[in-house]
Amino acid sequence: MKIDQPVSVIVKAYNEEATIGDVLKVLSGIRWIDEIIVVDDGSADKTTDVVRKFKDQRIKLVSHEKNRGMGGAMATGIKTAEHDLLLFLDSDLVGLKECHLLEILSPIVFTRSADLVLGVFGLKKLSEHTSTKIANRFLPLITGQRAIWRKSLPPVSKIAQSRYGADLLIARHVPRPRRAVVKLNGLSQVTKEQKAGGDFMSAFGARLKMYREVTKVLSTKKDLYFNADEITEGGRE
């Protein structure tokens, strides 16, 4: 497939030195990507050192001195991006392939059936990354893998202030008929529990904080859920 529309890929990163290199390696090998923006959201590890090792001129590194949360990182990426088609990715993805990006972009670029596309993990076993999989499947609007037109975004200032609620804030701004969800087979991510190195309480606290902010949005909107038959099979190998 050929992507004629210029695409800016925005990768949000916070203490992801162990995984971001694998993600950037995949992105650097895809010729049709026009711009790769990495927003380091105040990392305390060597995330920026890993990014700087890449010689790809399309990679732009923007660093926050202090952590601003997901909304702040997304807002910085949006303001930095030169193009109108934005593709957001997490920096802790496992198994990322070019086909996954094409699946996310397809409803926007090829069929023109959506203005916002959300990519959910297509894990085969429920026992694998259970909490992440359940959240992805039953509330796909919180996924970090998404494509959207710049014109479909809410004000960037509101995105910056929303922290973990940024994904839902953006989804609320797009009419439901213009949203699409695709399943990305073979793609997953490192869980908070794995990152915590066995520190269950630390991981639980981080996840609880995220869901608390998400719940604030859920309590005011009933159209944020998707049924299983609304999720398109994707991630063709």
C-alpha cells in the first residue's frame, strides 16, 4: 500500500529506555512516514539517550523538564507536528509491524470512513496482559494507538490539561459515526506490572490513578463504549 497523505507519527515516552529503541527501529524502516516526533515526558532514565542514537533525520526529540502527563505529551506532539494526519503510538509496544500502522490508517486514508481510528490489541489468550486487554476491548477509546485528522481535535490547551483523560477527551470531540476501531493482531505492550519489576503496589497505584481520571469522563458520557461487533479485524500478517 502507498500512503499519499503526509503523516506525522507522535510517540509518547516516559521512562521507556528498555522499549523505545525497538519501536523507533520499526518506524525508521518505514519509508512513507514523513515525520517521527518523540515526546520525552520528563523521563528520569536514559530514554533520550536511546532516541539520540538514531540517525534518521525524520526523528524529532522534544523533552519536557518535568512530567506533564499523557495530555501534556500529546499536546506537545501535536504542536510540533508539521502535518495534518497524526498517528499516535505508545513507546512500550511489543511486536510492532508496518501492517499495524496501515490498519490504523486505512479507514482514514483509503476508505475515508472515519476521522478517528483506534487500534486495540488482538491478543489470543486472555491470560496474556489481562488488564490491558480487557481495557482495550471494552473501552477502546483509551488506547494509545490512534490516528486522527488535526481538524478533528479539541483545543490543544484542553488536551494538555487532561492528563490521563486526554484519549477520551479527543474521542468525545469526534462524532461516533466517524470513529472506527481496528484489532491489531500480534501487537501488545509492556504492562505497568512488568515495568514495576514485581512491585505490585506501585503498579496498582499507577493503574488506579489512570483509571480514576478516565472514570471522570465515563461518568458523563454513555456513547464511549463499543460492542464487540464494532471492532474490525486487523493486523494482517
